[in-house]
Amino acid sequence: MTITVKFFASLSEQLGKKEISLNAQDNLTLENVWSQATNNAVMPTKLLMAINMEYAQLTDPVNDGDEVAYFPPVTGG
């Protein structure tokens, strides 16, 4: 299955990538996708996630063709 994975803001800078296409196994969650897409990098706390532009949780399933996004929480004033 193929998933598009996007990293935004400081995450893309830290990981050195903005978007990748991930060929992955079936039965994945957002947590599994993070591990595979980042080569098991430590996941930041308070990370925001989305599947197909809808907020999601670590344990939510990811399906073939989905677009997954990870981004840090919005800060500032």
C-alpha cells in the first residue's frame, strides 16, 4: 500500500524532508507510519496528526492511498 506522508514547519526542518511516498504494509496506525517514515525517530510530544486533512490519533488506522500529515502544535500570539 502507498501512503503520502507530509511533515510541516519545524518537523520538516528537523527530519530534512517535507513529503515522502511510503510503501508500507497493511494494518498500519499513525504511530506505525511515523516510525517507518522517520526511521524510528523519537516522536515529539504534543504532535498533531491528520489523515486526509482530518485530525486523528496515534492509534487511528491508515489505509492505502491516504495522505498523512504530522505537524507541531501552533504557538505564538
